[in-house]
Amino acid sequence: MGPDMQVDVWVKETEGGLDVRVKTSGVEGAPWRIELAFTGVEFLTNEYVHLPLTGSEAVVVKQGYTELGNERDALIVGPCFGGHRFIQGKEDSEAKIPGAATVYLTDYTPFDHEIRIRDKMAGNGGTGGGKP
């Protein structure tokens, strides 16, 4: 048997969204991914790209904040991180959700990241101004 991986996740509801902290420990240098699946979105946009979505995409976002939405609603997610491109499911991985565009945030263990998810329509990303 190999070393034990410890994964801790904290979720905090905030005005206009969620803060999700993910911390891994116990294993050095293992590629790890966080999957965020979105249905009903028609675009992904950030300072580097504007990508129309159909619901079958798999995208690694390497940095910054990304907006996903449609003509009525949008979410802002970030800060994103893309330390590697290993997104294929292995062994006991869950299957990709049919019809969902999937954003992957990837890094090597150990890591400690906080991801903010905000409703853009709540006003300036739900934070009162600036980045979420």
C-alpha cells in the first residue's frame, strides 16, 4: 500500500456565491484535478479567450477568473489554476456529465487553493466591486 492522501474541503456560502477551499496532503507530486461541470452555459470568457460552448467541452483554465454563462445568467469562477493537462478519468473516476461543459482546475499535490464562485448578476461578481 502507498501513502495516504488527505483531502479536506471547506465550503462557505457568501453574498452572491460560494467560497470553496480544497487542501491536499500526504502525497507529493500527484496530478490532481477539480472538475466544475456546467449545464445551460453558452460561453466561457476571460482575458485570454471567448469560447462558445455547446455542452461537451473539457477546458483547463490556467489562471485568473473565468465567466461562464448564457444570455440570462453568468457565474464568475476563480482564481483558476492549471498546473497540468491530465484530465482523463482513471480507475474509480466519475464519468463526465453528458451535456455539460467541464472546467478543470489542475495542480500537483500537495496544494491549498480557494475557489470563488459568484453570481455575476448579483452585482460586480457578488463582491461589491472588482474581482470576486
